[in-house]
Amino acid sequence: MASGWWPWRRCCSWRPAARSPGPGSPGRAGPPGTLSAADAGAQMSYFNLVKSLTSAFPHRYSMSRFHHMTSAACCCSKTQSGEKYTDPFKLGWRDLNGLYEDIRKELLISTTELKEMSEYYFDGKGKAFRPIIVVLMARACNIHHNNSRDVQASQRSIALIAEMIHTASLVHDDVLDDASSRRGKHTVNKIWGEQKAVLAGDLILSAASIALARIGNTTVISILTQVIEDLVRGEFLQLGSKENENERFAHYLEKTFKKTASLIANSCKAVSVLGCPDPVVHEIAYQYGKNVGIAFQLIDDVLDFTSCSDQMGKPTSADLKLGLATGPVLFACQQFPEMNAMIMRRFSLPGDVDRARQYVLQSDGVQQTTYLAQRYCHEAVREISKLRPSPERDALIQLSEIVLTRDK
């Protein structure tokens, strides 16, 4: 993928378009990594925002590396040899045949209504993004360790468990958000009510916990139970906000990790533990999952402003209506400081949501957030490239490109 900025789209049409190069990019005077005086002044507010990221991960980013990216560094679609990667979904699904049937078998429920509620989202219409990553990571780590081409039964179980935890979190989130649609259909809470929806989510989590215990590896159990703690802590973070702008951005990134990326990161780490004894490989798997997971959520936050409701399967501008200041909003308020008051009152006054949306679309908030997602994906590629070459490793690299280019 080219490193250029991405324009925001109106309704459903959004394509990469030509834009003047950013500072330090090819085509601009001066060596890469330097800024003119005018550019430096214009970018100071952006520096203040991303300081929270670079201070949180000092061994991952420097300010100059974060801000100046060449097209060669961010290209995710070609190997160094120029070969195109295998379709990651096609490659991953060979280990996931019967995924949803197997999940439904884990939900051993005799009550008809509770069974229907618990199985509602396991209809085979989801993207299965997390299970795909998990089985690809399992194969990549197995090949790296001893050139094994097989996925262990326990590793495949982690893919099921990851999807179950994710789905349980969706059911609970929809209750907290009073959401009415998900994946193009009514939510569990709208059909059966909030109280029963909470119980259905709890039941899915309990079934996932039983499947996890059956694996019998205490290290893996510890890794994946961390995910459930992070989901709860992330939800609490989402209920709060920060007055200081830099703290606000760090708060947003921490919430993004806990609510979205922790599941992917720890699931990847779990299968690496099952397939390889090397802690270095465990860290590679974790870092890949963490960075792809954060990028995935950043793009999700962008799509809340740029995609149609029909594409997303849920209403757009949903985050603003919930009072949430996501990446596009936080970047936009650097150009429109009057948004700070709206952020602090969580867009609760009449007209706040519409005004905030217009400010975001008039600013470069969408582009900045997409660029930030590109940086996370670039870091994910850097990490996974440390493993021995394999079709699965290359498919994981291509998944980072799919994360950036998806439209729903």
C-alpha cells in the first residue's frame, strides 16, 4: 500500500486519491525525517497528540519514524522477492471448516430460548477475522519452530474460544450501548430484552471458559483470562474521559487495546505457546496481534464517519451518539478547538453530534487516524517478518493490508 494520505469519503465511495506528499516523503524538498520551519509549526499539535503513543511504546517508535514513512517501508502487498501473498482467508479457512458448528456444540443448552439467543450470532455470516488470524499464526509459529505443517487441536480450539469471547463481548456491548442492529440484523437485546441478552453473553463466556480449561495448559489459561479482564477494564475506560488532550489520546489508545486488540494479541500468543517453546516467538506473536488489533479498531472508527449504514450493518456516527471521542474526533479537535467542550459533555446537547461529524469531515481527522493505523500495521509487518518465511506468515502480512483497505 502506498504511504500517501487517504481522503475521507462521502457515503459509500472512498478511493485512495492523489495528495501532495507529506513532510519527509518522496517529492518534497529536504531529506526524509526533516521538517521545514512552516511544517514544524503546523505539525506541533499533532506531535502533542502522538507523544502519548511514542512514550507508551518507546522501543517501538520514535517521533521521526512515526511521522515520516516511505512507500517502501509501508508496502504490505509484496514480499522482498516481489511475490504476491496467498489469500489469507482462503488459507485460514482450511483449518476452520465447521467452525460455527463446533462452537454451537460447545453451547450445550437445553432451554430452547437461551440456545437460540446464544447461537444467534454464530450463523456463519461473520468475517471470522480473529479465528483466521489465530490459525494462521499457529501454522506460522509451528513452521518457524520445527517446520510442522499441522495445526494442533488445542491451537484450533483457541480460534473457537477467541470467536466466542469476541461474540460474548458484542452481546454485552450492545446492551451497554442500547444498540438496535448488528451485522445487518436486530441485536439480541432488541429481540429478547437486555436482561436476557446479558445472560446469553455470560453463557457464551462460560462455554468459552470450559473449552479453555479443557486445553489443560495453565499458561494458556492465564493468557486468555487476561483478555476478559481487559474487556471489562476497557469498558470502564470507555465510560470515562480526560480533560487534558494528550491524556485523552493515551486514554483512547489504552481503551482501544483493551477492548479490541488484547483478544487478538493474547490469542496469537496462546497458539505460539502451544506450538513453540521460544519466548521470543511468543512476543512476536503478541506484538503482531496487538498492532493489527489496534489498527483494526482505528479503521473501524474511521468507517463510523465514512461508510454507509448498509455497508457497516449498523448505524454510522454511532460512536458520537454514544458520547465517544474516537481518533478522527481527537485529531479534528486540533483544528477545531471548540470541539473540546463537546467532547467533555460527551456530545449530549442537541446538535452536538451533527456539528461534531461536520467538524471531523472538514478536518484531516480521518486521514490522520488512517495514517496512524498504517503505522500500527507497518509495525505488525515488521514483527511477523522475524518468523521463518511461510505462506501463513505471508498471509498474516497481507492481512495487515486488508485491515487498512476494508470498507466494513
